[in-house]
Amino acid sequence: MSPFRTIKSVLAFVGFILFASAANTASAANRIVLDRLEASVNSALILRSDIEHFRKTEHLRAQLDPLYLGTALAKKGNKATNQEITDFLINEKLIKQLYPVSELETEQEINTIQTNNHIDRTTLKQALAQQGFSFENYFELIQSSTSKRTLIDRDIRAKVTVTDNDIKNYFYNHYPKQPGANRSYKLKMIVISANNYKTPSAAKGVAVRAIKAIREGDSFEEVAKRFSDDASASTGGDLGTLTEDQMSPAIRAQLKNMKIGQVSEIFGNPSLAYYILKLEDVSSNESSQFEKMKEEIRSQLMATEFQHQIELWIDRQRQNAFIHRAGEPSIH
């Protein structure tokens, strides 16, 4: 018998037990639902009671779970739908299955927390009781949180990077320009002049070859020397640093959608020329404001990228897991 068929048989049996009538009567109106199967993740089950338990302990989770705060679910809290909570618990099951934490390891983690905070077990239990939680609630969340921190340390942290250019991009693209501020842009450009070719399509073909070379790894500077018709070709397309007033409207329009280090798509007028632009750097007299906001922006970008990497990891694991929701086809 295939493992999947075995799992389905087990789930069918569990479903029968969970929905069994508390009273031996043929009337559906007299049946009492003891619990309900909401989903399964490989061999682990998620019940309706797990969802209710999530709601009851959500405030404690917000204090302990490193992958909860900042999520869309956390913003809704215990008002989230059953489906949203189930989805979160599916992800949690996957993490705990791949990074299991024993009860002994959990106990050691709690002892470390107590030592660092200079409290004993009795004081910890009293503090939990004042918030309406049991030590068992705390133990369970520390266990799952330890699994998640292990995932972070082993698979996520090294993939989360935010460069100074990322911070600059965010500042110049999301913060309004201050009154009297002047911004300058260090640019490089490739120009394919239509006058040098028999047809506009021939010029466009050269531009396409140029950008293809860049996309395949050739440096912008080398491609400019090979293809550009502009006087700047010999210096790798370097235009120096320009203010917005010194640029054409077409270049200003391109820069609104570009980040530092980015190369534009082909743009221009077929009857005149095609252009490919590279934004090397941005500077302004807003340096004091930038320095003031720099670390705050870094934290925001780190949090966003961190969540993105977690989502990518979860997506990969879901593709290899046997996931079944009540009332839906199995996913494997």
C-alpha cells in the first residue's frame, strides 16, 4: 500500500473519531462535535481546537514567536479567520518537522531565559498567570520559537543583506524632496544613433544586442565602447554628474523608475536614437536628513527582506510536503 493511501486512511479514521457523536442517537440534531480536523501536514494534524488555542495564546505568541510579529496575521491577531490561522499553523508544522526541538532542549532554553532575567521558575509562572497564561502555554511556544530561531540561524540570516545603495534608493524614492533640495545623478549612457543605420529597425537591433550583452554579464562600460555612437563611448558611456535641470525629459522619466546600479530598458525615438542608461549614484544636499533616517530605513528593509526570504523558504518546503486541508484536494 502506498504511503499516501495509508495517510489518507488514517485521516479518514481520525475524522470519524473526531466527529463521533457523544450520544448514541441517530438524530443529527443530537450529535455533538468534539473537535474537527482542519488540515494535515505530512503526519501532523491541525484541529479546530488548535485554532482556538492560537487565539487564546496570541498575545503570548506576539511576545515570543520570532516569525509572528510584523506579519499580516499579527496585525489581525485573534480576529484573523480560521483559514488564515490554519495557514500559519501549517507553516509552523513544517518548520517544527524540519527543525525539531526536544523537551529537554526546551527546558534548557527556559532555564537560560530565567538565568538571563534573574528569575526562578516560580516567579516565571506567576508572571505568566498574571497575563492569563499557563506554564504549559509558555513551554509550547518556546519550543516552536526555538525551532524557528534555528531555521533563521541556519537558512535565513545569511541571505538577508541590505547595502548602502539599497538604503539610498529607498530614501530618494520614498521620502519627499525637502524644500530647496538639489539632487544630482551620476550617469552612464549608450546611444545608438538612427542616422548611422539604414533603417530604424537596424538601429533597434544594435540596441537589443547591446542590452543583451549587459544582461549576460558584460560590463556596461565595455558594451558602451563597442556599441555606443556617443562621444562618451571612449570613457564607457560616462556622462558625469548631472542635475535634473541638465537632463532631457526622457532621461528624467527613466530615472524615476531606477535604482542605483540599475540599467534601464531601451528607450528613445526611432527616428533619432535609442538609449540605454545606467544610474551609478545619487547625491544631494539632504545628507543630514539621510544620515538621520539611515538606520531606520536599514531596519525596515531588513525586516522586509527577512520576511521575503522566509516566504521563499516556506514555498520550497510546501512543494515537498504532503498537505491536506479539510474539504480540499490533497497537495503534494
